[in-house]
Amino acid sequence: MQQKLKIKLVMKIFLTVRLYTISTCALGAGSQLDHEELLKTRPARTTVWSFDASTIHNQFTAPDGSEFAGTGASFTAGYGRIRQNAWILGRFHFLAGPWDTARNGAFDADFYGSGLDVEYGTAFPGTELRSGSTPILTVAAGYMDLSGRNIGGNRKTTGNPEDRDNYYLEQDFKAGFGTVYLMPGAGWSWTKPARPTGNEPELLVTRVESAYMKLSATIPVYSRARVEVTKRSSTDSLNQSPRLHSTSGMIRGYSLVLATGVWLGI
């Protein structure tokens, strides 16, 4: 009895594997479309969604002369079209950082913001974007805003309530700026050959069209910034409460952005 059950179980497993193999082979046979031949009579698919993650090195100087420098990050989502060797994308950025100390090491800080831009890119002259592996050039123009404030108290305080220098340290700060910027860049792309439009299942499947890595520089063209600091001035007496000091103007500097990402053909 047990021997018969074992035989039946083995037969069921064999039939299941056999049916799976046949269906897989049939699906594979049906998915072998000749893309090059179809592209002679159909337009290529041009729509892509882009997603990338970036590490950012910030080096900005605020209107009051203080520096906002250090490492940050961003996540970017975009939508656009590829045309032969070139592409154009509309992108939205979620920004965080810089996370290093601010105000010349006086405070731990938390910065966050967002950005919106349009990127135009092309394969390096003399190369083909969809050749599989090629250098690329990009330039973007857009707007970003960034806001930040201190986390905790001034790191330079001695903790001694009798120390007069503690009374003249900055107590709190807030900063925010909006910037119109240009972002030139260069990198490398690994892009698949074009696929034609159509309703065949193979052509409707979401696939990774390209993976890329690039280094860009964010350069402010126009900006407005405001820095607010709560402190006592050197002329204030110790019995006066700290007051809010505000400075407005433009920021100077740049940021370097190292990004890795993918395009999805959906």
C-alpha cells in the first residue's frame, strides 16, 4: 500500500514538472519577437520613468558668512522620453542634509527640502545610447528649496553656569533658502536596445531600460536665503534675554552629486 502511494506521488511530481517545463517552453517560444524587424514597421517605445538615489556633498555660504557644508542625500523620481541618442526628463527631488555640524561646528542640524527640474541628456558624441554601454552628458535646470534648524543646544558651551562666555553663544538657529540652479553632469549608461510598440505580452512587460551612474555639480544661478539666530550681542548685558537676529541675501557655493539609478519602461 505504501509502495503504491509512493509511486503515485512520484508520478504526480513528474507530471507537474513536465507540465511546467512544457508551459515554460511554450511561453519562451511565444516571446521570441524579432524587435529589429518589428521596428521597421512600428515606432519604438519612448516613455520611461526614472528613479535614482544620490549622495551629495554640499559647500554653501549663507548671507551672514556662516557655512552649511557636509554630506546629504536625495531620492529622485522622474518621467520623460527617449529620442534616439537623447532624452528629456521632468524630475522631482526629495532632499535631506547636510547632516554635519552647522554654524562652524556649534550645532547639530537637520536639513530637508525638495527640488523640481528638467534634465536633458545625450550620449557622448560619436557613440550610440542604446549600444549597451556608453558615456553620457547631462544638463538640468530647476528650482530647489532647503530648510534647516539646530538639534539640541550649542556644542561649544562649557556647561559652567558661571562662565560668562556661555551667555554670548548662539542659542538657536534656523535657515532656509530657495535656489534656481543649473546642474551639468557626466557619467556612464548601460542601456538596452529599443523595443517596438505593440500589444504582445512581451512588449507590455515592465523592464529596466537602462542603469546609469553620473557625477553632477549643482550651481546656484539665483537664490534668496534667510538665516535667523537667537543670541545676545556683545553689547548686551547678561540680564538681557537672547534676541532674534535675522540676515537675508544670496547664498554662494556649490554641491557635488553622485547618482546611481535606473530607467523603467512601463
